[in-house]
Amino acid sequence: MANLRWDDDADEVDGRARLTALEHTRRLLARAAALYAPFSCPATAECCVLATSSRPPWVWPTEWALVLEALKAQGRAVPGPRADGACRLLGDDGRCTIYGARPFGCRTFFCHRRTGPTHEPTAAVHALDDELTRLNVGLDPTAAPLPLEARLRSAGG
């Protein structure tokens, strides 16, 4: 289905396609997280200080819809910029406030502080990234990933 509408006023067909796409994205993100289950994250949130890491996650429309859904479920608006250059979705406690809905790039970020297997699951990550691309472009041939900060800015945060 081309040019799927993501707004709340989407028609019934778009609504069903949207729900299917979001469920597919949730499953794909869960598979990405499972690839990194053998690794241990020290939870320093260094990767979330985007001004320092210079590696923002690029977010597809289906991922962005999940981020917005998570914020809405928490009764929160898109947060404004942080003075420290960290991701706007990082809480004051140094934890991701939308952890369950965090984008693919956040789930697969290579951290020099992680412990676990000696090799990243590169081939499997690329395969999932290709699947996420096909899903989004299949829904809307004009779809493209954007840096998370650009999506947050465009949402008025």
C-alpha cells in the first residue's frame, strides 16, 4: 500500500495497514534486542548523549509511530531539547523513558564498554535493517529514515 497515512484521521484501510505495520515493527525490534541479549550494557547512557557520540539513531516512520505511541501512553508530549546534548527521551535518572519502544539504532548501537561475545551480530543486524527498510518503503515508496532529533524537532518538541 503506497503512501500510508500515519495520522489519527487515517481511513479504516490505512488504520488496519498501520496496525499491521506497527506490529511487524514491534516484532522486528524485539528480534534486534534479542541479538544483543548475550551482551551486557553498563547503562552509562554515553550513547544517548548525541552531542558527544555524534551517532544519532536514524528512525523510520514505523519506528517513529511507536515512539509517539509510547509518549502518548505515558501522557507526555514530545520533550524539548536538553542543555547537555543528550537524547530528549533520556530521563533525569539516565534511563530511556521509552525503552520498550526505543528505535532499532538504539537497540543495535555498538558500545566500547559492553561486555559479552567478541563479535557483533553484524550479518543478522543488517538483515533486520533490510527488513525494516522493506517494510517502510513497501508502505510508502517515499519513506526514508531521519535522525531521531529531526523527527523530534518536526513534532514540535
